[in-house]
Amino acid sequence: MIEYYFAVDLGATSGRTIIGSLTDGRLVQEEITRFPNNLIETGGHFYWDIYALYFEMIRGLKEVARRGLTITSIGIDTWGVDFVLIGKDGAILRNPMAYRDPHTFAAMDDYLRQVFSPRSVYNITGIQFMNFNSLFQLYAMQQAGNSALQIAEKVLFVPDALSWMLTGEAVCEYTIASTSQLLDPQTGDLSDELIESIGMKRSQFGRMVQPGTQIGVLTEEVQRMTGLGPVPVVAVAGHDTASAVAAVPAKDEGFAYLSSGTWSLMGIETQQAIINDRSYDLNFTNEGGIDGTTRFLKNICGMWLYERCRKEWPEEIRQLSHPELQGSAMQVEAFRSIINPDDKVFANPTSMIGAIRQYCRDSHQPVPETPAEICRCIFDSLALRYRQVFGWLQEFMRPDTDASGVVAAKPSSTINVLHVIGGGSLNKYLNQFTADACGVEVLAGPQECTAIGNIMLQAKATGIVADVWEMRRIIANSVDTVAYHPTGDKAAWDVAYEKYLKICKQFN
């Protein structure tokens, strides 16, 4: 009888349930359900519907039971930073606020001015400053007198909250906690100092667990609803990027990764956090990985730009397939208009098309008018941003000691390949641009890396695989990747990069 692992993979726009099994050293997976994850706007705020996500988990489990399949365990991964507030009576107090809610826009600057200095916070956490990090969300809610926060007994990050709804057990999984700007990677736990700075206590968060820890089993209520028995729920790498990086089919340590989706996250895997003057100045982040590793990375605004523009275009444009629309962009003049994808004006504008056009006007460039011109602007600009961040990563890989005495985490390594994973790995044009811009081999795939990592971490928890490198060997044997090599006009990319740097400097 085949035994399956059940993965719940939730992104900021959609979610899926998947089953996976290991047969003859290969991973086989099947999607069970797919569903939207909708932002709810009401009362001047944006929320996630945690009950709808729970309903979809149950629906997927019911379908598995209907098929008569045997589930070994269940694992849940989601986006980072957001959290659910639980009352003393064990009830959810309110749907969780979404990280794109504007209530944090001024909170970060206010906190760093009034409470802790930026460098003090970074020295503790090693996390890049983004206004929606959990620390600043909680601070903004505290300052606003949020009634749910005032009476919260527990604060559970989204994957931990969903695991709690299935098991009744409250935990704080390490990788998801590391996105909060509350975790101290040196101690491996949340910082009492930072928690107390926002008027909270460590006891309000769940017990810290590492990826691969069994949280509990399905409650009798969930067993009755689904028709399943007391199936274990495992804390996988709860942050979707951590699960995705665990699934990178790398051969050795000399790789960088680009998790390409709504967000692009480019980084390296290290044995310890890199917290020094240079990482602080460049606003790099140290997030938790598996097997004691750190994901040293930088967030980049990714396909959010493209996704938002696509929603604004007329119906006849939206009906075009992604390859058709992206292919039309290749007929447009290269580097005609360039933006910094991470400029704050692109965070959540009323009109993304309008924001891109205004940015180009303000920087005295041709204004992209057609969908093809806008797409080309986005793809050129993302590739140039990737080149910038890739160069910084190469710098951190050098065997140098900085002024604070911190040595790069892998002094003998160089980056010889960039693995592009996630949905963006299907964008062959952007993959080629990335290879050309960075001057490195790009290996694209797998697309569904987060679910693969989720499933493989469940297999690791049950002892089927020994460590992350055995996981990666199995994954490499189970998926197809596409190689892209630098073939473009290097001189043209060099000129475009200089233009990009000047534009970024202009808007600093």
C-alpha cells in the first residue's frame, strides 16, 4: 500500500493541497485541490479569511479520505510575517490583517525612531527592514489600540494557526518565526527584548519548534469531519520560501537561488547568520532554513508588478496567455524604460500601470504605453535588479573579514549556478535575461518547489530521508530543469546596468 504525505501550500493569491509519495527513489505528486486566497477589504483594512483557508484544508482532506488513500502526515506552508490572534477561550478573535495593509506604512519609521534604533534591531535579528514585518505590524496595532491584540492570549503565525486549528497545539515554527523581525538567530528563539518593546510577552507565542517536528495529531472534531484517523501534523518549513529552498535541486554548496513568484527572493544558504556592517547597509535578511542553515537573502518585488498590471489591462489583453503576452514584449526595444522594482511607489499603488508610467516620466525616460512596452520594462528592470543583488551575494561569498570581524559564511565557495524556482521559472524570457544580466548559468525549475519541499520535509520527519542533500538528490532525480546560459549582448547589458544604477541613485 502506498503511503502519502499531504501538503497544504498557501500563497498570497492562491492555495493548493497536494499529495506526494516516494517510489523507487523518486517523488511522485498530485494536486488534489486548488483555490483562491482572497484579500478582504473592509473598515479601511485588508484581511485574510483564515476560516476559508481552513475550509479548503478540510475539503482537501475529505477528498483524500473519499479516495481511500493512506496519509502518513500533514504539513502546512504559507507566506511570511502575518499572524492570527487567539483569545483566552481558544477562539480566533478576528481575521488576520494582511501584510499589504497600509496601517504599517508609517509604523516602521516611528518604531525605529521612538523605540529601538535600526542598527540595534538588525544586530538582534539580522532581518531586512520592511514595513510589514510582524514587529511593525504588532507595533502599529498596539499604537492604534487594536482591541483584538489587547486581549490576545496567543499570537500564532499563519501556518502555525492552521496547524493549531487541526490539532489544538500551539507552536512557533522556526522558519516562519524568522520572517517576523522578532527572532534572534544567535539564540534560536524570539527576542524577549523586542517582544517587550511592543508591550507583549514571550508566553503569548507558541513553543519554538524546528522543521521536521511533529506538532500533534488531528483532533477528534477534524477526524469526524474528514473521515480520517489521528493523522500526525508535522511542522515543515512553515515559511513557503524555506520549503522552496529546501527543494532546490543543487549538487553542492556553490549555488544561489532565486525564488521567483509574486515576490522574488535571491540568496545563498549559509551555516550561520551574516550580520555585519555591509549586510546592514544593503538591508539583507537572515531567515531560518532547515538542518541548522540560514537563508541569507534579499526580497525583490518580483512578478507582483506584472500581475498587478495584467489585472488592469482590457479583457482582450487579459485573455492572452502568459507566453503570448510576454512574447509580444520581446518585439519591443530593449532597455527603453527602466525602473527600480523595489522603489516604494510600487508597494501597493492604486494603479501599477500609472505608477510605472509616472516613475518613467519623473526619471525623464520614454513612457511605456502598450502592454508589450510595460512588460518589457518590467522584465528588463527585474533582470537588472537581479544582477545588482547577485553581485552583492558574490561579495558576501568572498573570504574577507569585515570591520566587525565577521567572516563570510562559505569562504571557499563561489557561485557557479543560479537556481530559479517557483512559478517564475516558467518565464523563459526573464530566465534568459537573468542569465545574460548576471553572467551565470541559470537552471530553471522546479515550478512547484514549495510543495515539493513541504512533502520532502515530511519524509525527512518520518526518517525516509536523512538530510537536505539526500532530499535534493531525490528531487533532482524527480524533476526536469531547463538550463539558460549567457548568450546576449554583454556590452548592451553593461550599458543598461549603468543606466539602472543612475536611475536608482536619482531616486534615493
